[in-house]
Amino acid sequence: MRIGFIGLGNMGSHMARHLIHAGHLVTVHDSRQEAAVEHLALGARWADTPAACATDAELLITMLPNPRIVEEVLLRGGAAEALPEGALWIDMSTSTPAAADRVAAEVLDRRGVRRLDAPVSGMAHGAEAGRLQIFVGGAGDDFRMCLPVLETLGDPDKVLHVGPLGAGYTVKLMINLLWFTHLVATSEVLAMGTKAGVDLGVLRSSLLASPAASHFLEHDVLSVLVEGDYDDSFAMALACKDLGLAVDLGRDVGVSTELSALVEQIFRRSRAQHGDLAGEMSPVRLYEALAGREFRLPHPEEALIGTA
């Protein structure tokens, strides 16, 4: 299949490589040509502009940082206008239905170009392994047509058709929102409990044995507790962007977002203190400061409590 791929960042670079290895004819574009060195060595073609990347593509995949850049690439970059009639655009960015709808209203609807939203979860290591979770919104026929391509990029058991256009964007934003909320709630509980005198390992194991157990507490927070790793693979600037999009969506659909807005505020405070490029788990550091200690398990075996 002739595939145009725009966006060779931490995630997109791995995704494009998988498509090349799968035998597709891949044309790539990024704002930095040096990001494509590996892909060109593997046989991909370079396009100087988004429009050139979309020309002759049966399938155009975008993997971009935010809705503004999605619109910039598709509209002002000319990609939407350059797509052949009958082509399919798959936006795998964490974006919003409104941004895609604006692209469709201005160009795609009058040119017979189909579209899917298919944002992903799994971070850079999932993209590298080709084991992403992919949440697809759009027509069932379009989903089934491109399923082999999506299964090249993701875990086949976790490539899910979640509803009509826009549903993929929504599901991804809700996943990120709930994960960030787990992070803040867990950090607050650990700070409060340890400052009140409970051993960190004992507190965590007690929580895991209770109805309050969570995947975040059992698995994700271990990067901090064991390794002191706040996950620089996903930057605070992107986390705050996703939270802002989720809160905006709540406003758009008429759901009050008091808790979500507070989580966003805490993340933005961490971004201001720790920097745009700090890891997405940096808000934990705010609560470590309140507790007067870093959250670390002194004995490696403690990390295994409750994880079996």
C-alpha cells in the first residue's frame, strides 16, 4: 500500500519504521529532515512538504503533537488538498473531534476523502515494539479496510473500533485524564500517609490489598519508587496539553470538570516548576516535597509486593 506518514517524533519514528518493514511503500515528512535518516536508509521516500507526502497516497497517517499542528499540516501545509479522491486519512495524534471536523469541512468533505481518528496508548516503548493500543473512531468499513496496517503498529488484541468519527479521540483523552488523576491521587495519599509515619512499602502493600488498589499503584508508580524515573519519554508540556483538551471537551459536552480542572492545575504547577521537558510523572515531586522525602522503596523486593 502507498502510505504517506507525517510526524517522525518519539512515537511516529518507530511507527513509520514498522510500516516500511511490513513492505509498504512509505513516503515520510517531518519538520526536521534529519528525523527521517533511518527511514530513508530503509527505503522510504522523503517529501519536502506535507502536500508532497500526501500526493498519490492511498493512506495518509498523521502523528502530530497537538490539534493546531494537525490543522497546520492538513490545511496550510496542503496535505488535505493533495490527497487523491478516495484516499483515507488516519489521524493517530492525540487531538480533538473539532480539529478534524474543521479539516473535513474545509477540504475533505468536498473531495471524497475518508477519515478515521486512531490515537494510541503505550508510549514510546510500545511504539518501538509495535504493541500500541489503538482506539479507532470512524466507519466500520474503513476500519476493517485498514486493520492490517493498524495491526502492524499495535497489539492486534488492542486495536479497537470504539465508535463513529471522534470516538477514538475521546476515548484516548479519557484514558489520559483518568491516568493523570490516578497519579495525583496516589501521590497525595503517599505523601499524607508517609508524613503521618507509615512506612512507604507498608502503605503501598496495604493499599494494594484493599478496594483502593489500582494499576497505577501496582505498576506505573514503580518507575518512581524503584528507579527514581519520572518518565522523560512523555514531556510535561504534552501532558498539560492533553489535560487541557480533556477539560475543553468536558465544557463542550456540558459536563462539569471540577476534579479534572484541579488535576490540570496541579500538572501546570509542576510544569512551571520542573520545566516543559520534565517527565509526565513530575507532579509526584510536588508531593515528595510536601512529605519532606523522596518516594523510594529501599529494598527491591518491596516493589514486588502485590504485583504477582
